[in-house]
Amino acid sequence: MNYHSMPIEAIVALLCGILILIQPRLLNYVVAIYLIVIGVVGIAPYFVSGLR
């Protein structure tokens, strides 16, 4: 399965943007969660391919 074909980054970015518009105080948490999710999505294919 190719993770790059799924629009995960775009969906996460949209959700983060909406959350920041609704509640600006969440900016620090939203940015931290966004970076963690993008990092996990970025390295997941290397770990999944290594298990097979």
C-alpha cells in the first residue's frame, strides 16, 4: 500500500486550520499534533516495508 497516494497530509492540514480558526488558543497543540502526524505518516512506509 502506498501511503503517498492517500491525502492524509491534506486532511490533517484542513482539520488543523479549522481548529485554529475556531479556537486560536489551540495553536501550539494543533501545530505539535500536526507535526507528529506528518512525521509518523512520513516514516511509516519505511517501517512497514521493513516488516515484510
